[in-house]
Amino acid sequence: MSAVPAGDPSSPETGGAPARAGAPAAPAQEPEETPGQPPEQPRPQAPERPAEPGQPPEPPAGRTPALAGLRERKKQRTRLALLDAALDLFLSQGYEETTIDEIVAAVEVSQRTFFRYFATKEDVITGTLAEHDRVLKEALAGRPAEERPFTALFEALRVVLCAIAQGDPTDSARFRRVRQVIESTPTLVTAHMAAHSATTDALVAEIARREGVDPVADLRPRFVVAFFMAAVKVAFEDCARRDIWDAGTVAARVEEAVALIGRTVRDWV
């Protein structure tokens, strides 16, 4: 399913003068663009000095830890600027009606820069939620082998909730707007459901691996994950109904719901 509407390129634009015949092509590192600013010019790199015995190697000139941190912050600012501009356009004129050209024009960067951060227009929305799923799966894989399956899922979820609660306060507003775009766009609802199904399958496979069972022949891993995912879904829906979007409050509500599932199964099932 293509997420880029007709008229948008499906791959990054290319540029530069053609190479001379017979000359080998040398890869060039594209400078990072800052929204609203001209691209910075690449700086000449000095040769690296070999490290003294027993000492860590020096970083290349121009790649000090401070500069590397600055570059990462610039990348994060550019990504968030693209995300915010896209959300503004999606909510004001519709997801399907918005083009990548309009998004990059709003941020004053090139399409090449857009494709460094997002594979497609759809990825602007689905990629934002996929990061939480990635953290959850990695946290589950790192849980102690002796933990019971539901406890391992619960503790893995705590990692995600802690990141949400301690994150940028503006992330709550972004998350709310992402949900609004998804709920108003049938193609994104379908994509979100597919991503949810893929995450569920990955969690089932990990629980089965931990317990040493075949997830096809033994349905218990799928039952446990289904209980867990249902609790998370109910908690998020409850927050949406109450118009609660504060990251810390949402995290607390999700944690309460997941804890409640155990008592519900024990007392009501």
C-alpha cells in the first residue's frame, strides 16, 4: 500500500553534476539541513592520529563528542519540525490531500532531507508509534528468564511508560494529534492495525521462546499477550474518553489497567 499520493516522488531526489566518463564515483556525505537555514558546507577532515598504547583512539577532527551531540540534536529538531509540519497539514487539509512537497516547503528543507527521516508519508504517522513497540519488544527480550510471562510483559511495559512519563512534555500533544490523524484516515487505521498485529505476533514469539513452547501448538503465549494487549488498549481508550493526554497520567492509567487484568481473571473468569 503506497502512502505517497500521486504526484509525490516515491524516492529521494538526486542532484549534482554528472561524473566524468571513466572517473570512479566517490560517495559523498550530505550535510544535515536545519529548517529555514541553507545547508552547511562540509568541513575538511584532518587525518586521525593513532592512539597511544592503552589509550582510546582520538575522535576524528570535527567529530568530537560535543559536536556529535550537537549534530544529533540538530537531527532531532529537524525530524520534529517535519513531524509537526506534517501534523499541521494533515489536520487542516486532510492526510490524503497533503503532499510531501507541502511538508518540506513548510519546514524549508529538501525532499532528500525528508527521506532521511521518513521512508514514506505514512511513516510520519506510523513510525512515531512504532518506536514504542520497538522499545517494548527489546525490553521484553531483556527480562530475566525466570519471570512469569505476564510479569515479564508488565515489567517491559514499565520501560516504555517510564520513557513516556519522563519525555518531552510536548510529546503528549504530538501523540494526541497523531491519534487524531489515524482515527480520521481509513488507510492509516488499516496500517495501524497491521502494525499492532505484527507487534502482537512478535510478543507471542518471544513469550513462546522464553517458555520453550511451540506457539502454533500451544496457545498459552497468545492468550497471555492477548490479555496484556487488551489491558493496554482499554487504558488508552479510557484516557481518550476522559480527554487525558498528559504523558505521566496516561502511563499511570496504563499501568493500573495492566495490574487490574490479573485480579479480573482471578475473580471474574
